[in-house]
Amino acid sequence: MRLEVPEGTEVFIRHYRYVDDETYGLMPAKVAREAGYKFIGKGGMTEANVKLPDGRKAIGLAVCRQNEAFNKKIGRNIAVGRALKQLK
């Protein structure tokens, strides 16, 4: 399913993953990858920051439990959909 985003909308996506270090647990995937952490195979979170052309902003979250497989595409669609729902 393709999510319909209004023309001119800015969308910023950030994925968070659980890492193999108990000190940090959930951290931004890009930061974890650059620091050399290994991801735990399941669980995570996706954050979508959405800004409409008229200046209104919203944040949507999609949380994946630690017993569920993490999927960026599904998380992105859920998070963006939730942000857009707030702006309606």
C-alpha cells in the first residue's frame, strides 16, 4: 500500500533500533551503525517529522515490540500516516 502525502510536504524519517549494548538499548540506527554496534534482530521504532506547505508540523511514531521483526517500510508508513492524521 502506498501512502499518499500532499504535494510540497516535507518528511524526515528516523529509525531507532535495539543494539547489543545494554547501556544504550534503543538508539538511532544511523548513529549505531556508524559507531559499529550490532543491531538486535527484532524491535525498534520509527519517527516521522512531517511539515505541510502551510507550516503546520506533526510527529508520528511507530513502535515495534522486541518480539516482532523490524521493517523500515512498514514503520515509515505507519509513522507518516499517524503524523498526517494529526494534521487533518
